[in-house]
Amino acid sequence: MPLKRRFAACAATVAAASVAFAALPAGADSPVAGRGAVVLGEARTASGDDVAAAASGLFWLYNKVGYTGSATTYNGDDADFSDNRWPGTTTSMNNGADSARNYSDRDVYLFTKPGYAGAGLRFPPEKGIRDLDDFPDFGRNTASSVSFE
């Protein structure tokens, strides 16, 4: 293989590894790597976030964009949403969340598969995502488990 082509191949490999590493938040190795999930991104404070609206100490999931619609809260891990229902409905929460907000003082990870697997999103304390479609590789209606660090 010519030197120029070999260099380009090495540069592409390093760039791909750098992008994958950059997507992982600081301190994410233990909760994510141990569960086989890849963290796709991290929640940030979005304009219009209303911190005073929710009880502190909880992670909130909503079935509509913009922290609206039916909502449920978590204060600890849940490995499988399939046995959970949106409050006041018979609708399963599994693969039903459109937005999420972390009002706790711990990092929270939301995963696309039961058992803390699949793609993940990190929610640092007091951060949220108004529309999970902002992370196309995660998207709306894919959340299946949640883990607290």
C-alpha cells in the first residue's frame, strides 16, 4: 500500500476513534461500558427549561416534546420500561418518551434497550432534552431503561 494511502487510512481510523471518544462524557466509563451501551450525547440546558416546575431529586420522562403530556418520575434505576404505564393510562411507557429532564443531583443515563443497553444519553444534574429527536441516533419513542450514577 502506498505511503499516502496508508497515512490516509490511519488518519481516518484515528478520527473515528476520536469522535467516538469525544461523545463519551467524563466519568461515563463505568455505568456505560459495563452495560455495553454507547453514549450518543449529553443533555444541555435548553431555552425555556423551567427548573421550578418539577419536584427536585427526580428524573422526569414525558410522552410529548417540550416537557409536556403525561409524565412520570424516577429516583432510581429501572432496567425495563415495558411493565410501566404512563400515569392515568394503559399505555406502556416503553418506547414512548419524547422529552426528559433531570432534576436530581446525580447523572442519569437513558437507554434505548432494556437492561441498560443500546444507545444512551447522559443527563447531568439539572439538564434536559426538550426533544429526543435532537439526537437522531436515539430519537423519540425509543427509551427503554434508565440508570442513575
